[in-house]
Amino acid sequence: MARTYYTLPWVRYTNFARLLVFLDGCASAALWLTGGHDPYLESSVLKWTITGSVFELACIGIIKMLLLFHAFAKLEDFALAMLEDPYVPRIVATKRNLHAFTIALSLASLVYASIKGGLVLNAILNHPEYAPMHITYNVSVISAVAFSLVEFVTAILGPLFLRRLQIIRIKHELTDEDETKEKEEKKKANLGRLFSLAKPEWLLLLVGMLGLIVASASSMAAPLFFGFVVDAATHKSMSAVNSTVLVLFLIFAGGSIASLLRSWAFTLAGYRVVCRIRRDLFAAIIRQEVAFFDINRTGELTNRLSSDTAVLQNAVTVNISMLVRYLFQILGSIIIMFTQSAALTGVLLSVVPIVAIGAVQYGNFVKDIRKNFQDALGSAGTVAEESISSIRTVRSFRGEPKSQASYDKEVALSYKYGKSLAVLTGVFNGLIGIISQGAIALVLWYGGKLVHLNVTTGGTQGISVGILTAFMLYTLNVAMAFAFLASLYGDFMQAVGASIRIFALMDRQPEVSNEGGQHLMEFNGELEFEDVHFKYPSRPENEVLKGVSFDMKPGQVMALVGPSGGGKSTIVNLIERFYEPTSGSVKLDGVSLSELDPMFFRRKISMVSQEPSLFACSIKDNIAYGKDATDEEIEQAARMANAHDFITSFEEGYKTLVGERGVRLSGGQKQRVAIARALIMDPKILLLDEATSALDAESEHLVQEAIDRAMVGRTVLIIAHRLSTVRNASQVLVINHGRIAEKGTHDELVGKGGIYKKLVLRQLSAAGGAINTIPEDLILDDETDEVIELANGLD
């Protein structure tokens, strides 16, 4: 059933907005007509005063109703048109301009109504003769302020409803399936979820909050006491000045202690939060399937762990404390200001809506820019990480200029976004400064009039110099607090941008689970591939394996040979369950790998790859990486891998640091450490992926000896280049273009005269063997022009 037009978020929003402005216009006109005034238009205009008439409020309400009603109707049309094609520049620009118009008009109305309300209130309190207001007039002013405020809030919430509308499928027909899909979306990053990260630190935050309240209260008391001092000094009462200053000093001392407590609690909570986020984020990253790392670059992931989490650290603790502090400062100051002079407070509050809308719009603008800025920094970090970790390759191929150019490109992109941020921040801070200073000047002008009135009336009306002094200090406090709040809003938007990336990783569920499943009572090591098809998730258009089926009995040695790119290493990856087959199944002891607990069967399988990955720690720690082993077990594994002699030749022996990725060891030494790491697990199944192909002759001999010992009594799958290994294998599979092209023993395959024999003959010819010429029909084409190195010759 199609989703009805009137239930769409944006339509409901615009319908509410039009109803609101219609009621505003009707209420304004009705209150003016029933207000007990001169009903003639000319008389209303001629007799108008700002505190004695509401005629202009009726006119504003009616004009505003017509303009906003039409604007919201047009916004609805343009928004629905954007569902069909959201990238039409004219529609996007018109929609943006209309939205800005609704905000500006409702804000102007709110500012005027607020100023009028403040002046009317001042007239009622201090100059009743200038405010001959009927009760209906008072209701008109209150109605104008209330309707304008709701209209302003409605206008700035427009983008939120538009985003909700755009979540729904952009099609001619919006179905219930789209609505269900919308409801099932993962949790989005927002300020609420951001703040929830600090919940476990509630006790520290409570302590910090108590300190914050006390410190803020002490700072808010200061202007009031300054005013007392001024008034006391004016009346030449030094005893009052002394006692007031003493109390103020005690208040400041208590506030300083509370501030110390606040700073300690929030800073400690921040470090604890960021440590927990980093642990959770790393756990979320490390549990992802291998295909995830094929797509996502290492530098980007490490940037999430470092830069993005640092942004969140301040957002969820220090910035929260600052937010509460400034809100407390604003509210407390305004309350105290109202007790001193309601009229001056009304003048000051007239600028609040302008600052609020400015902060919201600034935050919306910088949110995406700061997210792009963080992304650009992450990309630059990725380029740097790749270049530095591969410095030998960079140096060998004279790649420094190329790496520098790539890094400069990403840094330039980040600078571009940073420049935009600088412009927006400068413009915003300048506007906020002008508004704040204008408000201070306005308060000073009006306060001066009230002080003059106080002097001329002998203190019966107006305010004293001390009250004006205190009021000006409170005005500065409020202005600075609003400026800091606006800055905090931008910081929170930056944190939201960072949290979008962090939560996306933390919420992501791996497609290949690393835990859960069966544990076999007895593990024999029988391996079976059953009609396996496979495509790498990063290359879904290319099918790597096409119906591969074979069976390995416990203790059997199987060799995989064939041209490069045929799918040999992919078979090893599937046995380790780094990936799931596209179709078919891989079984251990008759049970599908998808039903077994990976943590269980990986304890029974060890792999040695062509390029072993060693960690930047000691040789001992590298060997014992997969098992909590004793020194005796580590040494035994090293001896079996022909590694003990070269390890003990080092000054620090097994405690020798291997450097990043084993850079301090030779290729053969790294390979033997990797074999020792595999053997210490005492695996039932041993996977050898071209373990000797990149070694020199001496290293290859030592590694091959270690491999021969490691194979005894185990199920072994070898991607091999040596004839001695292949000839002794129980079975040889020739993998070509993702299929098993040939299967059998070495002698059987040579006798068939197929691909396997061609590979053997080509290698022997390249190695200068007994066969010096090759028949034309045995030469491989270019696509499979790769030969297995078989060193011992044919019988």
C-alpha cells in the first residue's frame, strides 16, 4: 500500500506552519478589532504610539500571514519536486532562499514584538501615564511575542523535516517498504548519543557539576557586590565597603576551590571517556571481516582512532561542563538583572533571538565543512602512513616527489576546508561581536537615562549608579557567555561529524563473525571443498573460484600449482575463513566452517605466507603471538624452524627487537620466525602459501628443511614451487582460471602431458635443465606465462 501524501514529514510540517501563521494573522486582527480603541484606520495611524497602540501588530500579523503562508506553500512544492530530482540547481537555490526568507521574517517579527513588549512592560512599571493599555492590548502584545517565537522555531526546524523526507526513497511512488526501511536504519550520530558516552562517568561528572555550580555562583555574585561597593563608596560608608569586599574575597576563595574541583573531575572524566571510546572502537575495527580491510585504508582507520576520538574527548566532558556553566551563567545573570531592572533586561534580551539563530545557522554550515576537513586530514594521514611504512620502495623507485605530491594534494584539500572554516568563523564572530557590543551600548544608553532619572527624582525612580555598574558587568557576562555558547555549538557540530564516522564503525556488524559456533569434540583435520564459487567483495564483477571441489584426508599433503592469479591463495583464504564462499561450502571434519567457532578451528590451523607479517616487538613475543608459551616451547619451535642458531647469535637473543614489520631481519630469518610461530600452535592443518618463493638459495634450503619437518604428521596444503615438495605430495591440484584443471599425483600429471607438464618443462628450460628445447605445442601463451620452479628435475 502506497504511503499517503499527507503523512509525509515535510507535508505535515508545512501544513502546521501554514496553520500557525493563519491563526497568528486572525488573532492579531481579532484582538485589534475588539480592543476598545478607535475603529477608524486613519485615527489609528495618527494616534499611534509604540506603548499605547497595537495597530501595527495587527498589520504585521496580517502581512506576515500572507507572506509566510505563501512561502510555506512554495517550500512544500519545491521540496516535493526535489524528491524527483534533488540536484536541480534552480530548485535547490529557490528552496534555500525561501527558507532564509521565512527565518528572516519570523526573526524580525520576534525582535520587534520583544522590543515592544519590553518597552510596554517598562512603561507599565515606571511610567503608567504613557501606557493606557486595555487588557486586550496586553494580550495582543503577549500573543505577538508568543506567535513570533513559535514561528521562528518552526522556520529554523525546516531542514530537519526536509532531511527526514529525503530519507524516504526518491521515487514517484513511496511505499510502506520505504517507511519500514527508514525505521530500521541504524542509530544516527547526534548530540544525545554523543552525551551518552559520558554516562559511565556520572559520579565524576556529578562532582564536577557541583564544583561548576559553586564556581559559577561565585562569579555571578561578583557584579552584584561590585555594585554594592560603588553605592557604599558613593555614600561615603567605608565600613560597608570593607565588609562587602571581605565577603567578596571569601566568595572568590570558595569559587576558586570549586573551580579546581570542577577542572579535575571533568578532565579526568574526559581521559577515561576517550580511553573507553578508543578501546571500543579498536575492538569494533579488529572484529571486522578481512574484506572490510580490503576496502578501507589503514590510514583512515588509524585516524578514526586518534584524531576523531580526541575531538570527542572534549565534546563529551569539557564542552559539556562549559555548556552547563554558560547556561547557568546566562540564566542566573538574567534573573539577577530582572530583580535590578526589568526594563534594562528587556532591552538586553531583544538581541537573544538574533544570536541564537546565528549560532544555529553557523553550526549547520560548519558541520559538513568540519567533517570534510577531518576526512581530508585522514586521507593525508593515510598517504603519510603508506609512504613512511614503504620508505624502502619509495627510496628505491625515487618516489619521494610523487609521495610528496600526493601528500601535498590532501593537505591542500584540508587547507581549502580550513580556509572556509576560517572565513565562516571570522564572519560569525564579527557579527556576534557587533551584536553583543551593540547590546552593551544600548544597555549603557538606556541605563544612563535611568540613572539620570534617579538623580533628578531624588532616588524615587530609575536606578542607582551601583545598579547600573552591576548591570553592565552582568551584560558583559551574558554577552561573553553567548559568544562562548556559539563557539561551543560549532565544536559540538564538529564532534557530531567525527562521531558519524566513529559510530558507523562501532555499529557495523562484521559479515563474517569471529565468534560463536560449534566446537568439535575431536578434530582430525579432514578438509573438503564442495562446489565452491567465490568473488572478492572488493571486486564483485570478477569470479575467482568457479565450482572448486576437492577432499583432503587427515595427514594428507596436497600441493596447489598453476599460473599466478588462478585462485590458489584464495583457497587458503577460504580455509582460514577470511571470506565466505559466494556459494558452495568449505568443511572441516564434515562440518561447514560457517557453523564452527572461528576461535576454535583457528587454534587448529596455522599458516605461513610468502611475505610474513612480524610485529614490532621481540622475537620471543612474535613466536608466542598465538599462544601463551613457555620459554622451552618457544625454543623448541625455533629449533624446528631452523631459527634457534641465528636467534642466539644476536646479542639479546630471543629478546631482540625485530623492528616494524620485521625490518631488522633478513627475508629468510623472518620466514623462519613465522614458521616457528606456526609450529608452536601444534596445528592439525598447516597452510604454506609460497613460503620459499622470495628467498635466496641458502635461506630457501634452511626454510625448506624446516617445512619438511613441520609437515610430518599433519594435514598440509602447499602452494609450492619446488619439485621435491610437489613430487612427495599425496595429490597435486592444478588451478587455472578459478577451476581445477588437473588433479593427480606428480607422475600422473606429467604423464598426461597437460598444463602441469607445460609448467614443468618451461621452468626446466628457464633453469638450464637437461631439456634444452621445447616443442612449439608445449609453449604457454602470454596469459599463463608463469612457471613453477622445480629444482630437482624429472626422472
